[in-house]
Amino acid sequence: MNVGSSIPASNVPWTASIGASGLINNPAETSQLVTLDAQASSTTAAISNIGNGLSLTSTAGGALGQISDALQQMRALTVQAGDGIYNAADLQDIQNQINGLGQTINQLAGGAQFNGQSLLTGNYSTSIQTGPDAGQSQTVSLGNATAGGLGVSNLNISGSGGQTAALNAIDQALSSVSSQQAQIGATQTALLATSADQSSNYAALAQSASQDMDGGFGTRMATMQHNALLQQIAIRMQNMYESNSSNVLGLLNGVSA
């Protein structure tokens, strides 16, 4: 992913319009506009950071949904192996399918990357600056969702004892994945709420700037920049919605199969 491409195109300094607005001959108002410009630019950057955070968590959440699907298939196969009608060859076929699903889980966890960083192969943690001031940040923490990290590697479903142990391990893995999904959901909710707050802050800064600039010119420019930011947020939310919807459909298809 090219993180730079997600920065809103509206991030154009208001001070670039000082000459056109006639403030160049008013040092006091020019200084005020420069201060507002710095605050607005920082707020725009924070909103862009939040967008990247939403994309990151959406990537991790999508992979976790598919991992959960694979775990449920593993569980169904383990229960199936408990039917006494199967011979040794049949049980080996089931074991091979379970082993293959374990490899799929590793591939899904390893493929969950954002800007070149693996999200689900270890204890990933990062802090996202979500506001223009120090201390305004959101921590994103993700656990190890590989087969080994979830405790579902080297499962052996031969015999009732092996099947029971496998079911217990898979249930623990499903619980771990579910916990991570819930944490991601909470993080995304917090990021979206902060994004809305920062957008309102930007609107207030834009209003102040428009009052310092030449009448309608300042208002139009501030409104265009604010609308561009809102469009960026809407696009982020739509992409996240489509990603989550795709994961749900995939899970339902797996169950119905």
C-alpha cells in the first residue's frame, strides 16, 4: 500500500491565499491566519492517519474472518472423524484436510500486511496520532494468528483422545480470534468517532479562517477543503463496509457448504 496516496488532496495551506485575500498588508491578521493554517494542516494530517488506521484494522479484520472460517472447518472435520464408521485411510484423508487448513491459516496470517508490515504473525502494536496535539493517539494491538500462535498446529485426530484434544485446541483458537475481532471492532469505532470530531474541529478552524480572509473567497475555499475531507472519510467507511460484508458472505458460504 502506498500510504502517501491516502493524504487528502485538500491539504493546501490557507496561507497560500494571503496575497489574493488582501491580508498581506495586515500583519496581525496574517499572523492569525498562519496559526489557524498550522492547526488545520495538523488536523488534516491526523484525519489521514485515522484513515490509514481504519485501513490497517480492516486488513487485519478481513484476514481474521477467513482464519475463523478455516478453524470452523477444522472443527467440523474433527467432529466428523469421531464417527466410528471410518477406516484408517478415511481418517488419514480427514487428517490431511485438517493439516491443509492449518497451512491456509498460516498463509492468511502471513498475508495480512499493511505498508510492508506483518500484522498477524506476532505481537503487532502501533500508535496512531489521531489529533493535532500531543497525547491524542490510538493504540492498535494485534496478536499472533498463525496456526502455531493459536495453538492449532500439529493436531492429531486419531483416536478419541486425539479428537478431544483437537476440539479443545480449536475452541481456544476460535475464542482467541473472536477476542481479536472484537478488539478490532472497538478500535475502528473509536477511530471513526475521533475522525468525526476532528472533521468538526477542522470545520471550526475553516470558519475562523474564512472570517480572516476576504469574504466569500475565504468561505468558498474553507468549504471546499472541508467537503474534500468528508469525502475522504466516506470513502474509508465504504471500503471498510465492503470488506467486512465480503468476509461475512464468505463465512456464510462456508457454513452452507
